[in-house]
Amino acid sequence: MSAVELRGFGWRHAGRKAWAVRGVDLRVEAGERVLLLGPSGAGKSTLLAALAGLLPEDSGEQEGVVEIDGLDPRKARERVGIVFQDPETQLVMARCGDDVAFGLENRGVPADEIWPRVDEALRRVGFPYHRDRPTAALSGGEQQRLALAGALALRPGLLLLDEPTANLDPAGAALVRQAVAGAVDVDTTLILVEHRVAEALPLVDRVVVLEPGGGVRVDGPPAAVFAAHGDALAESGVWVPGRTVPPRHAAAPAGDLLLTADRLGLPPRLTPTDLAVRAGEALAVLGPNGAGKSTLALLVGGLLKPGTGRVTAAPELAGADARTPPHRWRAPALAGRIGSVFQDPEHQFVTGTVFDELALGPRRTGQPEAAVKGIVDGLLERLGLARLAGANPYTLSGGEARRLSVATALATAPRLLICDEPTFGQDRQTWRELVDLFAELRDAGHGVVAITHDPDFVAALADRTVTLERP
Amino acid sequence: MISIEPVAAPGAPLARRNPVAKLAAALVFSFILIATLDPVAPALAIAVQLAVLPLFGIRYRVLARRAWPLLASAAGILVTLVLFAADRSGRVLVEAGPVLVTSGVLLTALGLVLRMLAVALPGVIVFATTDPTDLADALIQNAKAPARFAIGALAAFRLVPLLGQEWQMISMARRARGVDAARNPVAKLRLFVSTAFALLVGAIRRGTRLAVAMDARGFDAGTPRTVARRQRFTPADGLLMAGAAVLAGAALTVSILLGTFRPLIG
Amino acid sequence: MTQPTGNRWRTIDIVIASVLGVAFGVIFWAWGLLWNGPADAIPLPGRAVLYGVWLVPAVLGALIIRKPGAALYTLTLAALVSVALGTSWGWTIVVQGPLEAAAGELAFALFGYRNYRLPVALLAATLAGLAASIYDVFVWYPGTAWGSFRLPYILITAASSLVVAGLGSVALTRALAGTGVLDRFPAGRERAAV
Ligand SMILES: Nc1ncnc2c1ncn2[C@@H]1O[C@H](COP(=O)(O)OP(=O)(O)OP(=O)(O)O)[C@@H](O)[C@H]1O
Ligand SMILES: Nc1ncnc2c1ncn2[C@@H]1O[C@H](COP(=O)(O)OP(=O)(O)OP(=O)(O)O)[C@@H](O)[C@H]1O
Ligand SMILES: [Mg+2]
Ligand SMILES: [Mg+2]
């Protein structure tokens, strides 16, 4: 029901010299459904935050005009609902029903209307539990749906969704998309940010592509946009439907055994599982949300103590420590042998700048400073982070943070690399760069284990897959 | 470990009372008892508290588990008085160097220990039977606490159980990057401090995002809030508060009648 | 500085003060176990050297939030949370907390809530320490001697508060500002762009 108008809009975050978005001229009519695209770091999340009135004056500098129905978005918050990429940080209350009701209470909805509206919103997103369920007991996908219900209950005229299916298993992602399709009223304006265009297309009738630092690049109905600009867009990093990426499978057969897990488990998070990783192979671990994949990664990575079973590292990998399990190794030895990329990139950051973050591992494993600088600069360049070397890791965009966390593990060139969802939130360009990096590592005789929900990634890189079931 | 879940059997008659009423009753009860230093009144009060415990739906074993830090405190009080009591009258029980333990000292210590228990137990009982959300609701609706602050505190309180997980995550992240303390105690302490600092930083960062999420749902819009969960203050709640005052007063009265009363000031 | 919001608390002020309060509530809970456990090896009043930790949130809250009531709110909440988690002093901390906090708050109020520099922070910490120890001496340690116990206890507590809560909070605020998490607060605004 709400119309959006941007004229010459730009925003620069406090502490940054570069503009996050700039020169955006865009008008979205009431009831339109827009897919907002653009390379990682183009400013999509920033733009959504601006529309939701969530860029406080004291956190940066604005240029141009942004209006919702002719109002400053900070004054029009009651017309806008937003679901952020990370559901965990947007749940406010301890019980699911209370969390949906929270927004209604704030808007002053009469008390006797609140619970019917809460129940309706929960039903529309297909929420499977009673409203008394503690929010702490939800899986990632369920949290995402609850957040969506919280936004829908407010009956916003403009609904903003920022990568609402990142980190969900394919079934969960389909459910959330279905919920969005079924839950949005015909007259709700929708702006959706999603890198994987093909899945999102059924939800939208218009595509807008942002040019980093340069306003709107292309705008129009999906079919027309991809027909006219498909190649150029794919080249600049947009996932144009129907354009596949060349696979990078191993040229040589897998080499020696690096590590085996026997009946490895940690009740109740992971039921006993067997696994073997060889040098020169890329192994993909699949499975639904909550199956214990991340737990497995931490156990194999020597970061958690196994509850059952054991991890054995072959002398090939363990060197002098072949008789002790990885979780008992000294940290510098571990970091040089097994690299871990956590599911949530922010869980992994331990320093204050992107450069230090990358330099930490090589320094701890005893590289000379000149070599450290060479490694870091090379990775920054390849992953498109060079201009952010001095930035605080926590201020990066979703995709940038993911790349940095992968790069930190690559920096020590570990013999075995374990990555938890290494490609989520990536544009086509950075995605290919990541696949190339993993492939090079594998072809140089390292072992790569990747936990992933991304079928393209499996198709492009994996030599073997293992699927976990929910315990 | 830290637990923030209420442990009462649902439906217990006193656990169901309005949280503000429980809070006020516990405050009244405690503060009447703080006024005396004798062992009799607190002993009576403790007996009363243990007697009403079933009405709050708490089993004695659960209470013991929640209240064990109190015993450590009791030991602390005993040691302090044995070493520093001003009044060392009465029969000498132990004399070892500077340590002079008399019956007077022990009586004072006993009084203080019992008083500490009598004053602390109501708090344990209230928080063991009250859901934080209900407490915040009742504070807003029945005690006119500012809604924005009560809700903000409630939202932050939800992070408590997450802090433990976060600590583990930070430690793992460091280990994965080659940072550990080996067997060096100084390095261990440094690592502990820097992990704690990282935890605080992480909590603030989370809080910043939470504030944005709350604003996105109209928390600070200036519209008068409505309430989804009504908290009622009934005559039974008033009765609970009055009952607490009467019982604590009765304990004091008995002590005065027995001539054991020793006022805190005077 | 211009004051677009004046003395009104923004959402972020409330939430961050609450987060600080909750975090310190947990620290108090753990500290209480230490205070009555291993620290028993140092008998009172010597143990009061460690006392300053109880008063950190009052000063830290005020230094970060810089709004009237910040010291009072942060420490009161920390006290309440520690009670909810179960401390050994239980309950009466619900009264003692605000009392100490109010003493700290007084220092910032004296300077019209405009000055948050080191000397004011030290003053706030000292006042809070005095309030806390005087309360203790009367309520928790009646029957102890003034000369050998009460006076030393009060003085040591005030000194500990000055160092731990005063200097400590100033240092902690600086360290936090350096990580960028305080960018939306006055305390975090003096950093270079990249
Ligand atoms: N809080 C912040 N402080 C400073 N800089 C920021 C902040 N948030 C984002 N940026 C920067 O602004 C630019 C745009 O970020 P934004 O998150 O809007 O990108 P995006 O298009 O959503 O990217 P992605 O697809 O990777 O999520 C990035 O270069 C990012 O580093
Ligand atoms: N620190 C923890 N403490 C207790 N339980 C946990 C913890 N982390 C995860 N769990 C639980 O263990 C189970 C497995 O979690 P895990 O994160 O390993 O799943 P996953 O397969 O990685 O799921 P996803 O695809 O959503 O990332 C889940 O039910 C989860 O709720
Ligand atoms: Mg983004
Ligand atoms: Mg996972």
C-alpha cells in the first residue's frame, strides 16, 4: 500500500570514507514486488535499512531524499515491516507469541485484537508450535519464520526482506518463500534482497540492480531485464538464471587418508557418525537444519571434545602429534594443520581490523612478517576486500564478512580445511572466486570439507558427499 | 549453574500471585527483620518461610539447590565476627593468640547468620517462582514502572543463558586461529581477561542490533503502548503483602516479649 | 556537541544500559561465589580491597550512556539480576544497590550531567564506595569494633572503589570505544575513518 521514492539517495556509514550507496533514483509504486540485486557490498542492506528508518542520524551521513508515502522513513516506521538477514538478533521476547505481540503492543493495537492477530500471523507463516514455546528453543529456520510473522502481524504497507532464506536448508527455504508468497496481501509493497535469483523470481514482478557506488544500473520486469542485460549482469556478479558455472572437479584421484572419525558424536547435538577425509578431495556434508553438521565440523576441527567415538589424524596430517586426538593439540599446531570456518562469520573474528584478522593465523604459526604481508595482500585482492583492509570486521556487509572468515582459514594454508556454509550470501563473482580458491587448495593436495545447503556449490566442487539426518 | 527458569509447580496458590505483590511482600518481610540482631526473631521467620514453601510450589530440595551460596555467606559472617567482634563478654570458649571466642561472640554470630538467612530466603523464593516476563509486565502495569525501561531490561535479560554459549564460541574461535595459553598461568590469566572483554563487546554489539530490531517494530514510536498480557492486582495479592508484614511483625513481637530483642540501631 | 535527543533516553541507551546491567549481574553472581569462597582466605576488612568490582556498573553505565539516571539504572539492574540468579546477600541488595548507585549518580548530577571526565568518574566511584561500606557496617557488621574493623573497612572500600570502579571504568570505556561498539555513543565518536 505504500509507495517508495528515492531521489539521489546516498548513505555513508560513520567511520567510512566510501559511500555504501550513492546516487539512487528509484520509485516503487504501491503493491509492486521488487527484487533488489547487486554485487556483495553494493549497499542493498543499507538501502533497506534506510527505507525502514533504521539509519540513525548519528550513525552516518545522508545525501538526497528518501520517502515513504511522502514521509521521512524515520517518521513512517509504522508503515514498514523488515526482516533482517540474521533472525537471532531480531527476537525480543522469551516466548514466541509474546514476540509477535511485541510490535502490536508498541503500535497501540487494542488488547483484545492482539492475540487473534498474533495467531493469524503465526498461521500464515506456517509456524508449527504453540505461542508459549520459548524463542530460545527454535532452529534457525523456525526463528526466521517467527521474525516474518512478527513483521506481518503489523500489516505493513511496505515489507522489506533481506536474504530471508540464507542458512536455511532447501526445504526450509522453500517453506519460507511459500510463506512470503501466501502471507503478503495483494496490496503490500514488497522489496526483497536475494542473491539466488531463480528461486526468488516467482515472488516478484520487477527487478532492480544496484551498481556499487553508482545508483541503479538496470530496472524492469525480470524477463526483459535478463534478456537484454543477462551477459553483462552475469559478468558483474549477478546470478542470472540459466547461466551455470563451469565445474571444478578434482583432476587426480584422492590421495592419502588425512583424518577419520569413528562413531563420532556429541549427544544430543550429533548422533554417532563415521567420516573419512583424504588429501586432494573435496567432501560436501549435507543435511537438514539441526542435523548436527556444525557440531560435526567443530568436533572434526579439534575445537570440541567428542562426546562419543573419536577423531584420528593420520601422521600425514598430524606430524609429531599423531598419537593424540586433534582436540588435545596445542592451538598453533592445530591452526597450521586444520583450518575451520564457522557458520556465523562474526563468531570467528578476534581482532579489530580486516588486515589483523587475516594476519593473525600466519603470525601465530610463525611466519616472518614479510611473508605474512604477502599472504594477506594476496587474499584481500582475490576476495575483493582490499579497500576494506583497515575496516572493523563487524562493520562488513554479510557477504564481505563471510569471505573474510573463509580467508582467515585459508591464510595458514592448512592441510585440512573445514568450512561451514562457505558460500552463503555471495554474488556470482565472489562465489566463483571462492570455488576457485578451494579447488586450487584441493588440487595442491589439501583436504577440503564443506558443509553446505548450496546445490550449485556441491555440483561445482564436491568429489563426494555425505548426508546427515536429523537426530 | 545459572538458571533463570522459574522452578515452582504451576498453579501453586502463592506462586500464582501478582509478581509485584510477591516482590513487595518479600521486601516488607526482609526489612522488618533487618531491624533486629537477636537470633530468636529470624529463627521464627525462617520457620515461617519453610512452612509456607509448599504454598509456593517449591520443593525443599530445589530450594536447597538455589540457596547454597547462602551457606558460604554464613561461614563468612562467622569468621568475621570471631576475629573482629567488639563485644567479647560472656564465657570464654576458645583462646588462641589473638582469637578470643566467647559465648557472647557466638550468640551475636548466630543472630547474624540466622538474620542473613531470614532476609535472603524471601528473595530466593520470589525469583524461583516468578517468570521474568510476568515480572516486567506487572512492574509496568501494577507498579507504574516506566515501560521502556522494564521491557529493555527484560530483552537484555534474555541474553543471560546465551552468554555461556558465547564464551565457548569465543574460546573456540581463538583456538582455531592458533591462540592459546599453553601451561603458562600468566598467559592463562591474560586469555581469560581478553575472553571476558570479548564477551562484553559481543554483548554490547548484540544489544545495539537488538535496539535496532526493537525500533523496527515501533518500540520508540511515541504511540501509547497497549498490553497483551494483563496482570491483575487482586485482593488476594493485597492479603499476601499484609500477611508478610503481620508474620514478620509477629516474629519481632515474640522476640520483644521474650526479652531477646536487640535493635539494630541503638 | 549538539544534543538532538537532549536528555531523553534513546532505545539504544536503554538497551545498552540494560545489557551492561545484566552482564554485571552475572559477574556479581560469579564474584559473590568468589568473595565468599576462595577470597575468604583474606579476612575482612582486608577483603574489601576487592570491593570495587561491585560498584563498576554505576560508573561505567554513566560514562557510556551519559544520560541522567544512567548510574542509578545500570547498577540497580545489575543488583536485581544478581538477586534473580541467587546471591548470598539475597534480597537486601535490592535496596543496597540503588543506594550505592544513587551516591554515584550524585557526582554526575553535581556537574549537571555535562562532565564525564576522569575526576568526576573518580568522585562518583568514591561516593558509591562510601555509601556501600557505611551501609554494610551498619546492616551487616553490627557489633564490630570501629577501630579495628569499621573504619579500616570503610576506608579500604572507598579506596578500592576509587581504583577499580573509577579508574577501571574509565579504562574499560576507552577499551570498548576502541573496538567500535560504542560508535553510536558520545564516548565512541573520536575515531578515524577508513
Ligand atoms: N555498520 C557499518 N559501518 C560501516 N560500514 C558499513 C556498515 N554496514 C555496511 N557497511 C559497508 O557499506 C557497504 C555496503 O554494505 P551493505 O551491507 O549495504 O552491502 P550489501 O549490498 O547488503 O552486501 P551483501 O550482499 O554482501 O550483504 C559495504 O562496503 C560495507 O562494508
Ligand atoms: N551450543 C549448543 N548447546 C546446545 N545445543 C546446541 C548447541 N548448538 C547447537 N545445538 C543443538 O544441536 C542440534 C544440532 O545443531 P547444529 O548447529 O550442529 O546443526 P546444523 O546441522 O549445523 O544445522 P544448520 O543447518 O541449521 O546450521 C540442534 O538441535 C541445535 O539446536
Ligand atoms: Mg546485505
Ligand atoms: Mg550449522
